[in-house]
Amino acid sequence: ATSSLDRFLMVWKLKAQCRAYKFVGHSEAVTSIQYSPDGQLLASASRDRTVRLWIPCIHGESSVLKGHIASVRSVSFSQDGHFLVSASNDKSIKIWSVRHPCLLFSLFQHTRWVCCAKFSPDGRLIASCSEDKSVKIWDTRNKTCIESLLDYEGFANFVDFNPSGTCIASAGSNHVVRLWDIRMNKLLHHYKVHRAGVNCVSFHPSGNYLITASDDGTLKILDVLEGRLIYTLHGHKGPVLSVAFSKKGEKFASGGADAQVLLWKTNFDSWDYKEVLEHHIRRTNLDDPPHLLDIYPRSPHLHGENVQSVEVNPTFVSNTQALDPPVIEISSSSSFSTLDYVSNEDAQNPPDSVLATSSKRKSENGSESAVHNVGKQTGISPSLGNTLEHIVEQLDVLTLTISILEQRLTLTEDKLKECLENQQKMLLEERQEA
């Protein structure tokens, strides 16, 4: 599902030649959207100062939640789907009941517009960020702020918990992504990998990867365990406003100011190190170790702007932009009724929740489907299509292999540097004793 400045919600079916559904109800731009964990409800926030709960059915039934006195910037479900949290330009955070739609309580301590608010996975905490340059952690039981993380360089546009609920990531207007351990109130990583403000982040379900979207027009994939940038993705023609992994993490979608939604296929979990070596036996025969004089000191800050990473540019990959599907416009009715979903298949397999701000859909990946689609459109022979498919697969393996080798080289450099420092200390001690 996607939302946009055009005031509409769009529900897409990712299979080819399926209809799309446009939900009409908000009177101003829709700023945020999220499916409930069970896929039975859809929540949206809007500049018209309202939050709506939709049943994604052909009748367009929705319930309007009123309480904010300014634009609503963010909306998010709790993990059990019983509660909803919203953040607004009225400087407040509001928690709503989903089962019996009503306002439960409000949180006030931010002194400027609240950009985002999210529940922790266990529902006990809420993380919020504001233009007052603070990220706050709230206890939902006591309705109090238990921690305030300050950033004097800029404010956070977006905040979210990792899947285990032990860390939060904040996306900064000052081009920085920060990862905090909320158990120790400690800054774990400080990533300055973008050239403009960061609008959104999303954790992979494994918790090992973090993807970021920025005004510089790129997406960055960060390895949280290693604390480094591994991929830079190009594709949008302008600022990237939002990004989200699918529930299982095999895909992610990004939405941009270019009125496009790009659907990407992840591949960094598809191979492990042993499989790469089995497919590239020659790489197990290591070259002679480099001479010490050939090794240059590493940059002292791993997360600076000059970090080397793999750049993925869809202009070198088959373009498989989806044709605009037939759109069915659904006007909102005033209340919920029986569940009559857009199709029986949708009811059994509701779409993955994907945050994006656009009204078009674009699929960009080097997978098998991309090669076959291009073959059908341009008349490429099956043998050539299979060859292209094989080339794309090999490029994926080479990309991962380079990343692994880079990691090993980094460890080797660090060890050699440590050895040289120890050797220098020993020489100094011997000279002093002599």
C-alpha cells in the first residue's frame, strides 16, 4: 500500500495484470500509512489533521480518529495490533484504541513538531523524534518520558526500533543516521554516508541490516553487525522519501518525490561465505600476502563519507517498469461493516505493508523475472535470455565476493597495524634498556 500528496491511498497487488485500488477519504495529503500486523486494517495519517482506520475492502469503509489540531505526520500500529500511535505538528503524540476506535491518552514533552513515533516490538515503549532536536523514549504504562537523547547538530525525521527492541535508529536532517542502544543509553554507530537529509530508515527482519532513504536520491544498505556501508542504490530521480522491507525481508520498496515506487529484491542473505567459496574454488588459493610497505593506514572513522561500498545503478539492469494497472476508485464510507476484501486471494494473502509516497509502481531488479519480462517485450531469444540471467547471477555472486574480500582485507590491515605498533613499542623498550 502507498500514500501520496495527491490525498489518495493506493493498494497494489504485486502480481502482473492485477487491479489497483484507490481509496478516497482524506481531504489533504496523506503523510503516512501502515498495515496492521495481521493485515486486516490499514491506518493512514494526513495533513487534514485526522487519522483513518480502513478495512481494505471494495466498500472503502473507514473510521475517522479526530484529536490532533495540526497535521499528522506519522502513524504506527503496536505489534499486537490493539493500539495505534500518531505524531503531529501540534507537538503531541496520541495513542488510540483500535478495537474500539477512540483516543486513550496523549504524551506532551516535545517543544516543536513531532515527526515520527513508533511502538517497540513488545509494545511497552514508544520512541519519538521531533524538530526540537530530541529523540524521546516513553513508557506506555506510566505515560512518562524515561529517556531523552539529544542531537545538537540537527533533528531526526524518522525513528524506529530494531526487531529485538534493544536499539533505535534515527534518520537525521543533518545527513546522519544514528544507532542507539536504549538499554545503556549509548550511541553505537554514527553513519554519515549521505550527502543530504535522511528521511526514513527500515530494519531488515533479521536485524542485521538497515536501509536508509535520503534527499540525495540514494538508498544505502548498512551492515549493522559490522558497522559499515555495503550497498548504495540509485534509481529515483530526486529525493527518496520512504523505504520499507517486506515482512520476510526478501523485498523492499522505496517511494520518492519523482512519483515512483521502486520494488527491489534483496540478495545479501541469499549466499553465505562457504557457498561463495564453493562456486569460486580458485578464490580459495590466496595470493602472497602484501608487503608491509604496501599497506596504508585505514581512515580513523569507518562511517565517513568516503567509505567504499558497492554501488547499484538500475540503468545497468533491465528496466521492467510495470504498466499502469486498471485503477478502481473507492470512496470512504462512514463506518466499518463486514469484511469484504478486494479479492478472495487478497483476503488469504494480504499485501506486505510497504511505506511509500507515490502513485506509480516500478520494479527494478536483476532477477529471473526481469530477464524474462524483457525477453517478452523485445523478442529476445530464450537462449540469450538464459545467458543474460546467468550473467546477472554471476554479477550478484561477484558483488558479494568483493564485499567478503574487503572485510577480510580490513581485518588483515588492522592486525598488521597492531603488529607494527607492538613491534615499535618493543624496539623502543629495547633501546631504553640499552
